Amino acid sequence: MPVAVAERTGIGRRLIHSSDMVRTHQTRSELIGALRGAGISNQRLVIHDRAMFTQFDLPRLAANAADFGEKSASKSVQALSSWIIGEAAPQLGVHLASPQEIYVAIAEEKIVRTMSFPAVNIRANTLDTARALFRAAIDNKVGALIVEIARSETGYTNQTPREFAAVVKAAAMMEGFAGPLFLQGDHVQLDAKKFAKGPEAAAKEIAAHSALVRAFLEEGFGSLDLDMSPFEKRTQKELTHDEQQADNARLTVEKIQEVRQSETQLGIPWTTLLGGETGEVGKFNTSREDLEAYARGIQANMERLGIDPKQGIRKIAVNDGTSHGGVPTPDGKVTADVNIEFPILRMATDYGRQFGWAGSVQHGASTLGNENFCLFPQYRAVEAHLATGFQNSTLDNGAYRIEKMQARLERYLVDKHLAEWEWEKKGTTMAQFLYSTRKKATGPFKFELWTMPEEVRAAVAEELYNQFSFLFEQLGVKDTVELVAQNTTIHEFHRPYPAEDQEVAALGPSDTAD
């Protein structure tokens, strides 16, 4: 089948034609029969032509694995496509892994390099965005890289952990990325508002959260950020710092215990890297007293539950003045002028080393001014989360340049989310509302974003490639392939062959992501 090609300046990689890429199948026999570089025998994938598999099979498999609503492949085909991608990955050098060993080495100062791991959330046009990411990683010799999705994003972007993992792995193979691949569940957060509704609602929320944790682990996510910061009681000034942080610390440790038990039950071959958070992003900045109280609570609850301290968190997210999505001005544009208290990052890293924590984590970073990114490693942040800037590139320089696309997307937001417009409470404008909520159109418009004209997708990919390359340099992670390889154990990881009627439950909300 002919494949249309669009050359990208400075990249020179072929872009799969949209109509070919998303031609999905409804039966397993159709899917298996369409494979050109591989076959399945006795529930084992055999790749007999790597070039053919990479060029022709992977784009379709990724599309078959994705949920496009009415335009999707059947559920059975989605499951099989994800399985094929997962089985192909180690054969082509892409190995899911955990960054736990690297973070322990950083905490123990066996690695003293000045760098901050970029943790990249992908919301829109995941296949093309991930391809640009891995292309930039290859060209800059980057191994210190995390690809992540937040709990909230699994809902509004309509990407389950299984789909996200499959598409990201497909992108890595299509670009020739090899080595450890770190997938992360970002803001794996319990919804405090549901807890406030009473015991029954809280029990349902705990069950939904546990199902999501298990789904992440089953799909090979080697890192989870257990964010219980919404349970802090910072506004209750009459409470001590220990009392303000008590629920945050307790719930975090209970989830640590759950993750470790699930690892054993599922036969996960590595120790999942876990992170905690104190100081909800966009609200109160984290103080030294907050961090000390949180750490005391973590230690006390670990002892209460008999958990080995080495099995606890290894990084700590703090708030230093940023907010998720950036700060839009009344005209809907994002200002890069944000007052960040960078010393909070250094304080948290230095303080946490006594507990074996590798360092602080920065959220809400991608929309900041370019002059800020080099400061994250300088202030000893071990990780920087980046999301909205890449979404903005896909929308502003991609979808919104297609005739009537912006109008359709904004009409959807008005029809479905107008109740979120806080014009009376905060005096926000319609433009600010449209900017702040447009991430919630990435799921409903997923098919349109995947199938934008090739020249539009190519221009966006070029811009993303340049963004990623710039960030890799600023965050100090260029030339880290060998460093990561030397500090990561590669394990065999396989998912069972999917049953014909396998379904994937929707896993939802909690409105947080960078």
C-alpha cells in the first residue's frame, strides 16, 4: 500500500499518511491478515521483517490500539493490537523499566550529575508527539527521560494506561529508540471532593483509584506519583503543621503499601519508583515546616504499617509558585512571567536526602519562559514535569490552522464545559475559559488531531522536535544514554495474550496535570 511522505526540515523522517495510519480493523483475523512484517504463532509474535513491521504494521497497530469512539477498531482488536506492540518492543530494543535504581543512585550521591529528568505528558496526537520526542532523544543521546500521563488525563484525553503505553512504545520503535523506556503515572491522585461526600462516595473513589494503580502496573509503568496533596489542611491555621499534613502522609503510605502488595501479586519484575507531594500545585507554596511535617508523617505511617523505608517514596513534588497549564491573561494568551521561588526546590532536595529521597519535583513547567528551564537542575530538582506547552503547539500551530477546526473545538467547550467558567467568582474572560479548558477537547477530537493533513502534522512535529531538543539541553540530560543503561536493570516483561472479549474499563478524573 502506498505511504504518503512529508519531509521535515532538519528531521528528514517519513510521515505516515493519515488515511493509512488510522485504517482500523474490526476482527482479529483482519488484523493478523494485514500484518506484513510479522505473524502470530501459538500466541507468540514472530517478527520476520523488521523494516516492514516498523514502516507498515506499527502505524496501523497504534491506531488500532487507540480509542477513537465510533471510529475505533473493535475492543478485541484494540486489545490484540496493544499486545502485539508490547511483544514487539523488546524484540526491537525497547524495554519497559523502572527508574528506581537511578533515583536511588542519585539519592546516595553515586550519581552527582547536574540534571533534571524531563517527565513529558502527552495529551494530543500522541503518536506524532511521541515520535518527535524520541527522535529528539536519539539525536541528543538522551536516556534520562520519562513519558507520563496523569490520572485526570486518562479521562479527558480518552487514553487508558494500556492505550497510552502501546502508542508510546509504537512511536519509540518507529523512530528506532532503544534502551530502557520509563513510563510514569503522574498525579495518581485520590479525589478529596469525593471523600467529602461521605463514606460511600469515598469507598467508590478508593476502589476506582486502586483499579487505576493496578492498570498502570499491569501495563509496565515503572513509576507512580502518589499525589495526596489535596488532603492537606493548609487553610486551617489553628492546626499544627503535623495535623495539616496528617491525611496526606497517611494516605500516601497506605498507597505505598498497596503498590508493593500489587507488585507481588502481579509478578512485576522491578521495584516501581514512587513519589509523594506536599504543596498542591497552584495553591500554597511548600514551606520547610510543611516538608518536615510531611516527612514525619511518612516515617510514622511507614513504621505503623511495617513497611521497609527503602520501599517508600524516592522523590518529593513541591509547589514553588507555578500552576498547571500556565497563567492565561484576559486575551487568553499565556504569560511566561511567573514568580517562582526556586530555592524551595533546593531546600526540598537537601532535606529529603536524609530519607533516601533523590530530590524535588517541579510541576507546571512547560509554559514558563525559556530562561527558567536551566534553573531546575541548578536548584537540584531531580525531575521537571512538562505538558501544556506541547498541547499548545499541537493546537495553536496545528489544529487551529485548519479551517473551522478552532471554531468547532471551542463550540464543544462552550456546549460541554461552560459551567466551569468562573467569571463571577474570579472575573475570568471567555478567552481565559477557552484556554483553560481546551485540554478537555483533546479526547473528543482525538481522531481529528491524529488525522490532520500531513503538512500540518509535519510542521507541528518539527516544532515539537525543536522544543524537546531545547529542553534536553537546558535540563542537562543530553548524553545520558550510557548513564541510564549502567544504572537500569532490564527485565523480561510480558502481558498475557488477550482474550477475545477483553474490555478495558474507563478510569477517570481528578483534574490535575501540568
